[in-house]
Amino acid sequence: LHRLETQTAVYQHDMRHHLNAIDGFLAAGKPQQAEEYIRKVRSDIERITPKRYCDNELVNLLCSSFAGKAQRMGVRLEVDAKLPRELSVSDTELCAVLSNALENALHACQRLRAESKDCDIEAVAYEKSGKFFLQVSNTCGPDVRFRKGLPVTEAEGHGIGVRSICSIVERYNGVYSFTANNGRFTLRASL
């Protein structure tokens, strides 16, 4: 994030040079080249500008990281986070819950992408009355299985993230649910 912020500051410093180039194209009667240059500058700025999802820096860092992973996989990740700088949940537990939820969603999408299927992830997080709410929903296949209300898998090394989420939510006397309906898997947690 700090590297991207530095790149953004450098790009803002260089903006006057870009404006001079655009002015030069326009003065030379080349508006199409000016338009193309503007598109390139805009693309460069969007590429290096860190996305801010909310006021909480940890959530911004985690969501930015997972958004990059999703983009490289060809998966659309939409995040709607309305969180303050400080939360009622510790940073380490917030990191574990959010990261495990997004990682599990990406794993599900990775399997679908391997079958050339479209996949998307939607994450919603907010705090209200001192409680943290999270919902992560993703495209899923028809083979999602549950045991005692929890998703289960036979894949080696998988399933630990779900147990971690449940354990943290239970420590806060919160509630969680996992559902799979109409090709959508949804995790909801309140703590």
C-alpha cells in the first residue's frame, strides 16, 4: 500500500507534464492522439491507485490483496465495506475471518474457472451498534456438501478456514451461517 501511495504521489507530480503533452497534441490539431493519451494516463492512474473500501486500513489492505488475486484469476470481486477505522473485533481476528472467507470464495471460483465457468464474489461488511457483520457470497457448483450446518470437503488441507471462522465468531458470542442455494454459496457472520 505504501509503495502504491508513493507511485501515486510521483504520478501526481508528473501530471503537469502529461497536461503539457495533451496540450501539445491539441495545439498540433491531433485531438485523437490527445484522447488516446488521456486514456493511457487514466489507465495508469487506476492501475497504481490503491483502492479504499472503507476507513479501516486492515480491511483495505486485505480486500486490495484479494481483489488483485481475483483479477488475475478472471473473477469479479465486489466489496461494499462501511467500516470505521477502529472495530470491536481485534485486528488479528478480523484478518483471520475476512481472509479465510475471501480465500475460500476464491478457491471455489478457481475450481469453476478451471471448468471455464464465470464466477464472482460479493463481500459486504459493516459495523452497527458495536457489532461487526460480514457476508461473503460467491458462485458455486452443485457439489457443495454440509455436515451439521458447515461446509465440508475431502480435499487435503482445506476446511481449516471454516473452523477458524466459527471459532472466532463463537469467542465473540456471535452467530454464523453457511448456505448454498441456486448456485450461490453464502457465509454470514455477526460478532
